[in-house]
Amino acid sequence: MVETPVSGGDLTSIPALLHRNATQFGNAPAYREKEFGIWQSWTWAETREEIEALALGLIDLGVAEGDFIAVIGRNRPTLYWSMMAAQMCGAVPVPLYQDASAEEMAYTLGHCGARFVIAGDQEQVDKVIEVQRELPDFEQMIYLDPRGLRKYDHSKLHQYSHVQDAGRAKRDELSPEMARRIAKLGYDSTCVMLYTSGTTGKPKGVVLSNRNVIETSKSSSAFDDLRQSDDILAYLPMAWVGDFIFSVGQALWTGFCTNCPESAETMHVDLREIGPTYYFAPPRVFENQLTNVMIRMEDAGKFKQRMFHHFMAHARKVGPAILDGKSVSFMDRLKYRLGEFMVYGPLKNTLGFSRVRVGYTAGEAIGPEIFDFYRSLGINLKQLYGQTEATVFITAQPDGEVRSDTVGVKCPGVELKIAENGEVFYRSPGVFVEYYKNAESTADTKDSEGWVATGDAGFIEEDTGHLRIIDRAKDVGKMASGAMFAPKYVENKLKFFPNILEAVVFGNGRDECTAFINIDLTAVGNWAERNNIGYASYQELAQHPQVLATIKGHVEEVNASVAQDEMLSSCQVHRFVVLHKQLDADDGELTRTQKVRRRIIEEKYSDIIAALYDGSDQVSTTTEVTYEDGRKGAISATLLIQTAQTSAAVHKMAAE
Amino acid sequence: MLDQSEGYTTADGRKIGAVVMEMKNITLRFGGVEAIKDISFDIREGEIRAIIGPNGAGKSSMLNVISGFYIPQEGQVFYKGAPRPPMKPFEVARQGIARTFQNIALFEGMSVLDNVMTGRLTHMKTGMFSQALWKGRAEAEETANREVAEKIIDFLEIQAIRKTPVARLPYGLKKRVELARALAAEPSLLLLDEPMAGMNVEEKEDMSRFILDVNDEFGTTIALIEHDMGVVMDLSDRVVVMDYGKKIGDGTPDEVRGNQAVIDAYLGVAHD
């Protein structure tokens, strides 16, 4: 590969960027974490000292160049530092999903042969200890929170602060070794290895080089004009590529401050307190927030309700136009200003979005109503399309060209092409090096010229250059009649209803489509409470006749809308069931990033699917569930099968 | 006369120290009803001591004797080697004894944080006026106490409800807040009155973990009353079994489990 010259000296590794930040913005906050009710903060200079101390301690423990160091836990500055300290030792950090089960962890730890593990707390330590016999390469573990670990055998276990202390004590002795290792790092060294969530099969270890991470951070920071003074909230899983790019890549490139919440439950309060300027969330989070706002408005007084609805109607009319800098009449602007004072401002403050300058959503399609709601408030929410193999960015929406049905134009440095079967391919400086120990999959995904298959089917709009994604390429199929079958297209439309949390549509190779539906307990539960409908369990609420009738109404609305699309009008849902349990990652039904695993669901619920197609009115079923601690139980239920109205397909006049 | 022997080591390797509290031939009557009949047992430093028994066995009465709320008609309570005189509740608190209640006794209108802060009251020395004026020592004192309260909030993982009024919390969380308030007093002896009553399995597991962690982290001696036999056997180092006001067993969970009198009390006796 040709070495690309880099502006501003020799910034070709994470430690080099850290050094620049500590010198250039030494006193600016780099990391904050809320602990004991107070935001604790560390400047870039302090951060460098902390990381160096840990790196020296790791070398002292015997970390060698090229070792893999697994990092497991919730978002905490110390764990981000652990990843950077690993890089300083010439080792490769491997962040893992903290909610993964012990077996899942055994696979990833065994696959990369991690010699060292840095774990957040007792829960993570226990999981690793449980599977350590299957891990011949595993040697030492470091933990952050000593709680509950005092009585553990400490022959392989070290407290984080003690490792740092040891490093500080041997600073003079070990510094030259560390400097030697840092000096060897360059654009082609491995920056991080991230395991993909694995919608199909075992997770794959995606190796990203410093070039991938730094080039991507550089161009994406320029694309959105990210600044040193920006603030982000780090709350998404550390094992996810997006978090690595935002909280490490872009944070180091631009020098902005990464804020870590106190715990997962306090995320919303912490979000409000920090008021990030750059914010990322999957559509699910935005949906939940909107659902909560709407529920709380239902409980508000009459006057507030009227004021809210009046100004929100106005915001929907002119808000997005004002945000895009289009011309809006003076009176409308004036009224929008008043609305900002009365409704939008306080609402944004409650949501923690008062300062957001750049907001992104990605991962799934977002409902147009949800998207427009936030934009109409004046929040610059945009969509991007990316994946781990691309170091996140493939396409993104530039300011002023934001729409809910596209994922934007190609990012700087990215090339796109669409294959004959509709699959999207890209090539960019962010394209991953390889799948670790899996040359076969690497070759399947990335061709010799560097083009990578996304696995998604889509097309580029000719007039705007925006990319639109239809579905996963492998999920797009044909119905018995030969018509195109794109389940996600229909599922997304269903999920746009606040009452529906998750939907799975079947129909590949069949005469008609059917669906599984999960109700949203927050929305439906609140509705039940307001209407004095008692229920003892999720299962009971899900099968309540009125709930079924409501869901049926939603399905029929979706059918009417699907019928409008000439390509996909056969995908209307004829029959459906409301499931007795939530689809859950612990049961293997969703990935850890909350994506539906179709094959597994099809196998597990084959009895229900059979009933959907054989015309029966109801089906009795027993489902195995896994509790958080790994124990198993079973739920039995009798589900009523619903039949929904379908609409006649709309044909183009000319075609007849 | 007090047993000052060296203590013992538990199966999981914890060192249990000398006797901190000893009950000697306690008898407690309410009018003609004998709630407790001639019971003796001790609580050692650092141990988790459970009192179990069927309904109406006199467990709560026993806990109230330990806490000094009931004065037994006969017998003597020794605390840290000395006979204990009748005391007011605040005097008990100053001695380093804190408790939780079976029917939750929190200040419902106050936030979780304020409730936990009330547990610090025995540690506050400044007067009402300087606290109201928020000057000098009062401010420093509040900061120091708030720090302790925050550490306990962190320990019991209730950060997310720090500012929530207690009235709005579900039952399981209220129980945890009550434990937080008791811990805020930094007690040397913690009394828990049915800490897991009315909880589901998951809440029980959480609470058990917290009780073990409290004992482990702070070295707090814990005496608890509990209904759920499984929980008691897993948690405690030694168990006192009561039935109809009498002690029918005392020992490690295994010993108690094999005790015929205990089995009879719990499962009933077959009549020939």
C-alpha cells in the first residue's frame, strides 16, 4: 500500500494523537464520568498520565507486542484508557459486549487468544473465570471495581489502580521500552479488533488499522465540522464500532470531551446534565423518548396539552424548513420563535438536546414521524449508513439535505457501486484489513480491488445521489407468485407505530405474508392504565382483545401503505400473531445490537408459523426462555391468530 | 461470665470475632402472653446471624429486644461485654446499631437522597441555627456526610432514583432505600427485619447479594429475621430457630437443617 502523507506531522497512531492533545489542549477536559453524584473530570494531560501509568503497568505484567487484550464493561473513562494503554504497549485492544453470556465470551476470547482481560466489575470477572478452562492463552485479568472480589484468588487477578501504581513505580525502568514500542506504531499497525454482532453464525473479528480509524475520524470530523469544544455522551456498547470511532477516534482527532454516565439507568439524567453537542443514538432510543414525551403529555393539564399540540403542529409545518435554511415567512418565523420559548426550548432541555449541533441515527430505519418530530424541534438529526467493516462511515446526510427515507450521500473518500442483484458495494480508506483468522470470509466480503459487499440491497437516487436501502440482500426473496419479498420494508412500517416494538414478517416462497408482532410494554401498558384495563403479565396484556384489535388496525394501515408500492405490494400481511414474550438477545432471537435473527426465530417458533399458514384460529405453544443469570425456564401460552384486511395493489395506469 | 472466646472461621474463610451481643435468659411478656420464653444466644463480630421460625414464633419481638425497643421482663442483654441499660432509640443509634423495618418506615415525601441523609443525623454535630445559615462548619459537615451517603447510594446501585420521592418507588426499591438509610449510619450492628418479605426471586437475589457485600465490604455484623428458608440457609453463618417463643435450635445452617425439632416445627409432626 502507498503511504499517504498526513498533515500536521506524524499523527499515524492513537498514542501519537494522545500526545498531541496532551501538549496542545493539555488543560481542556478529555474525559468526564459521573461518580458519587458529581461529574469527575480529567484533562488531556491527566489522561495521558493515567494511560501511561497503566501501559507501564501492563508491560510490567508481561504484555508483549501483538498480544490481544480484551476489554469488557460499561462505558467508563478507565476502560477507554485501557484500550489506549494496550495500544501503547503495542498490543491490540478487543472490546467485548458486556452483556454477552459466558459462552459467547468464551468464543471471542478463545478466537483471538486474549492473554489479558480488563474487566469492569465482579460480574464480568465471574464470567471470565467461569470459562477460563476453555481458554489456554488466557493469563491475567485486571478489574476496575474491587467490590465483592476481595476473597477471590488473586494469583491471576489484579486491581486496576495497583497495576497503575506498579507502572508508576517502574516508570524510569520501563519508559524506554514503552517509547520503543510506540515508535514502531504506524498507519499499518492494528488499532483495534471488533467482533461483529453476527446476525448469521459466529461473530467475526474485524481488524481495523490505524489508517482505517484515523483517516475515517479525520474526514468525518471535517464533514460535520466537529470541534475541540464539543461534548459527547458515551453510552452505547464499547464493543460497537461506532462507539470506538466517536469516543476514541474522533475524540482524539478533534480533542473533544467524552462523558460517561453514572450507570445505564441514569443515562437520561446524565444526558440532560451534560447536554452533548454531538449525539448519536439508534432509532430505538429516539422512539422511546418520543413515546415517553407523548405519554407524559397525556398526563399533563388541558392547557399544557393544547399549547403543546398547537405549537408542535406549527413546528412540523415550518421547523424542518427553518433548520435547512430555506425561506420561511416572517410571521411563521415569529411564531416559531414564540414556540421555541414556550414549548420547543423546555422540551429540548428535558430531553437533553438543548445544545445538539450534530445528531445522528443509524443502524435501522427510523420512522418518518419520529425523525420529523426531532427535526421540527430544531434538532439537527441526520442519518448515516455504515458498518464495522467500513469503520462506520459509508454514507451520511450533509446539513440541508436531510430526509427520512435515504441514508445520505457517500462520505468523503468513499466510492459506491450497486451490483446487478441490487447489493451495495463500497471502497474507502476505512475498509477493514481482514477478518481475524478467517481468510475465507475476508475473501468473500472484500474483493482483490478492495470493494466490500455490504450485504444490503439498495439503489442510488439519480437526481440527488442519495443512497436508499431496501433490505438485507440475503433477506430479499421471492414469493410463490414470483413477486419480490422484502420483510424489513414491511417490518419497519409496522415498527413506526409506538405500540409495536418489534415485528418479524415471513413469506419467502409462500403465497402470502404473515407476521409476528411484539407489543411495546411502555406504550401499551400506559394505554391500559389510562383505560383501567388490568393485566397481570406481559403475556396477558399481549393477548387482550382490545390490544389485538388495535394491532390489527395498525397492520391494516401498513397493508394499505404497502399496497401503494408497485414492487412490494404482495408483501401485505394476511395473518399475524402478537407474541407472548419479547424477542430477546438472551434467547438468541436478537443480536446484541437488537437486530432480528430470522433463521433462529423461524426454527424456534416453527409451530406458530405452521399455524399461521394452516388456517387455524389459535395455537398453543411452549417457549424456552433464558434469564439474565443464564438459568432457563419455559413460558406456555395459547395465541390467537388474527386475520388482517389487505388492500388491492395499485397498478400503474400505463401498465394495464 | 461473658464468653470472650476467640470466635471461628466460616466455610468461605471469613474470620468471625468475639461476641458483640449476648442475650441471657430473655423472657418477654405482653400481659399474660409470653412472646419470648427464656432464650439465650449470642451474636459475634462480623457474622451474619439469622433468626427464623414460623409465624408468631416471636422473631420480631426478639429483634425489638436486640434493638432495645422492648425491655424484657426477665434476663439481661450484654452489648460489647457490658449489661445494657434501658435506652432511648437515639441512644441505641449512637451505640452503632441500625435497623430496617418489616413494613418499611421511610419518609415518603422526601427524596431517596434526603432519606439516606437522615441516616447520617447521629454523625452531625452542628446545631440547627448554623445548619440553617449554612455557614462554616455546617457546610463542611454536610459535604462530608453527603459523600458518605453518595458512596452508599453507589454501593446499593440506586443512583438512578437519587432524586425520586420515595412514595413513587416500587416496593423492592423502597426496601433497598431503607437498607441504604440504615447503612448511612455506618452501624457496627445492622438489624434487618424480613429484608426479603414480599419480593420476587430476582429482587431476593439482589438483596442477598447486597447483604453479603455489606458484610464483606464494611465488616458489618448483621442480624436478620427471615421467612424464606432457602435464603437464610444460603446467607447466614449461624441460625437461631424459634417456635412459640422458645428456642428450638441454634447452629450453622447445616446443623439446623438436620435438627429434628426444627423439622417438626416447619413440617408439622405426625400424630400416631
